[in-house]
Amino acid sequence: MEEGNTTGTCKNCGETATFSITPATGIHNIKWVMTNTGYPGTSTSNCTMCGTLDSEPARNTIIGDMGPAGGIIFFISATNTGFTVTGLTGVNGAFDTYTAYFLEAAPSDEPASVPWGPENYISVMTTITSSSFTESDLTTSFGKGRRDTVLINNAFSSLSGTNRAAQLCANKTVVFDGVEYKDWFLPSIGELNELRNRTGYNFLASSSGVFYWSSTQGGTGTAWEMSATGPRSNNARSTPNRVRAVRAF
């Protein structure tokens, strides 16, 4: 089955199914699965009915393919230089700096709308603040979400409770094909903007008034949010919003 067809037939079991990369539809029996994470990456056609690969040849991974953690690829670097995910040392959740080429979204939102955090508990700790935020951050703040998620989670570590946006992402563990993935994070405003821009993939719920948290802090009591239709605002951190975890590799 070629990408773009609305239906396809598995050459192994004969199953014919409607093709969709949107997990919520439940009809994506035939899909392209990423099998090589080297840049630009390769994917093969997979049938979930019989569990075997289709006979279509492997091709370069594209937006909408299933990622290595079972999520959906929503961003691919335009060049082989990729983007830098700046690491952290000496803190809980520490990780080394690395170069990434792909962003993968979790298959679905976290279970409930949650606050970003207490409004006046900590001062600005992230790499982008309300004083420095510009429109260019929507296209340049790649690689910042994971670092900010660790910083936010550590800043709130002394507080009780488990339902805060960065905390849900930092504590997320997914086991897919026998491999454990624990590198999920709350996307930066730029990374969240890429999710929003993938129209037709339904990454963000399109219901009126539904917003998603980013890891980009606005001020001591606010953080940046965004909706599927484009509006973004610097809202109070105690506001319950939806959360979609992502990972960079």
C-alpha cells in the first residue's frame, strides 16, 4: 500500500482496511512503522491484523509514520544537522546533550486536563520567558522542551500531588516492542506549534476553548498555552489544560 491511499490490502493475509494515521479512529490496520531511526529514517508497511510486514519496499520515514515508541512522527529535521536537545547534569532526570532529527507525539493526550503548576511558587526557570518571547520562538524553540520539563519537574518536586503538566510527561513510561521509553516531555511552545500545524492529523483536540500546555514559562505565575485553531496565550499556571507528551530522538 502506498502512502496517501485511502484503503490498502495486506499482501500476507488479504486484510483490506482504511488507512489512517490517527490512532483515535481505530481503523489504521495497515500503517507505516519506523524501523530505522538513522536520518532520514526508514519505515516499512505493517499489518496489525496478521502482525507481519507487507511486501511494500521500505521508504524514508515521513510525517504520520509510527515512531519507535509507538507514537506518531510529527516533525522531521529538514537537514542532516538536526537540532540540539540541551542536557542537564546533577539533577533528578539528568540527561546528556544530544542531536535529534525527529519529534514523536504520544498516541493520545494524558488522561485529564491538569494545571501547569502553582502560580507564584517559583520564579522564571526556563529558557524562554515573557520578556524574551517573540514570534520567532514558534519556529526556533526546538530541543528546549525536554530540558524545561526536567527543570519544572524538579522545581515542583517538594510539592505533594501528581497531576501537573510537566510532571505527567517526566514520569511517563511507555513499553513498545519490548523496549522501555522514559524520555517523554512537555513540548516547548515551538514544538507544540508543530503539533498544531499538522492539520488533518488531529494531534490536538479541535473543540472550542480547548488549550494545551507548553513547557515555555511566561512569567512567575504564567505559562504559554495553545489551541488546535492557533490562538495562544500566556495564562495562569493554575488553569487546567490538556497535555500531549512528546519525545525527541
